Amino acid sequence: MSTPAFSAGEAEAGRKLFAAEWRFLTAAASFESLPPMRGVEIAFAGRSNVGKSSLINALANRNALARTSHTPGRTQELIFFSAGGPLVLVDMPGYGYASAPKAKIAAWTALIRDFLRGRANLARVYVLVDARHGLKSTDREVLDLLDEAAVSYEIVLTKADAVKTEELAATIAAVGAEVRQRPAAFPDVLATSARDGGGLAELRAAIARLLAEKQ
């Protein structure tokens, strides 16, 4: 599966979009505490320790915009970021951390379900998947939830620098073939690395294209 093609204009729009000064906007631990809907929201979901916060920081060229931790399950709220423009980034709680208290996992799940079903301005969820492992059962459960909620989503592989080129190509092809069978999935699969910056320009361009389509 080839890398999605973006025009020079989309690449530049993506660069400018994330060259802005992104800042923490608010955090929500319950549906009632969600901020008013404004602009276009995109959310980032993924298993605990998939590198979600690191990718958000790399996208926005900030070292500590999203809090990173080696402790799974650190992000327990929906975290909203803004640069003052129409786009809002949402960092979702990591999933698949079985050692968290059952009551807390249930609360996270309920919050995510409510968020997905209740945000009319949520344009897409980027589901982050570790390139070393591909899709796991917990990922598929989240994809089922997104399909059920009819929320557009796209797979973004993380830590691509840790995988050999041939293995990465095989993973992209396998994941792409699987998600193309799903009703709410965007067919392209992006591969990224927060460590060396690989794929970040393409992800920024993809987000800029999506924002242009929604405005």
C-alpha cells in the first residue's frame, strides 16, 4: 500500500497549521464537563503507551503540550488543545490497560462512548496503532465502537522507526486490507515516528485536507 499523496499546497497548509502555538484548552472527565462544541475537532485514540502524547507533541512541535508518561493509563480525561483557529485536538484516554481499576475503566469507556456519539463537530478519530504489533483485539473493539457510532476514523501507525522497511510495508498492507472492510474507516494508513519525524508531514497534510473539507 503506497503512502497517500498530498499536494504541495496541502503540505504547506499542514505545516502552517501546526506551526501555530498550540496550548491546553480544557480537560473533561465526564460528559457533563465537555466544553461547548466549536470549530472542527479531531481526536487521537490508542492503546496505553502507544505513543499518543509523544505524537501530539511532535505534530505541534512542542515538547510538553501533551503529558507523556511511561506509566500506562496516565491520561484519564479527554484533553483539548487549541491554537486559536478552527481546529481543536482531543487527546483521548488510552485503552487496553487491564491493570486499571474496573470502575475507572468503565468510567473511561462510558466517557468515550458519550463523546463519540454526542460531538457533531468531531470530524475524525485518528486511531494510533504500534507499528511493531499491528492491530490487536483491543484495537478492534474500539474500531467496532467507532463503526457503531458512525464516526470517521483513520489508522496511524506509531514507532515506525523501530520496524524494518519490509515489515512496515507488510503491516501497512495488512492493516489497510482489514480496515477497508469497515464502514467508518478512512482507507489510507499513515506510518509515523515521533522519534525521527517520519510521516509527520503527511499526517499534518492529511489533517489540513480534512479541515479544508469541513470548513
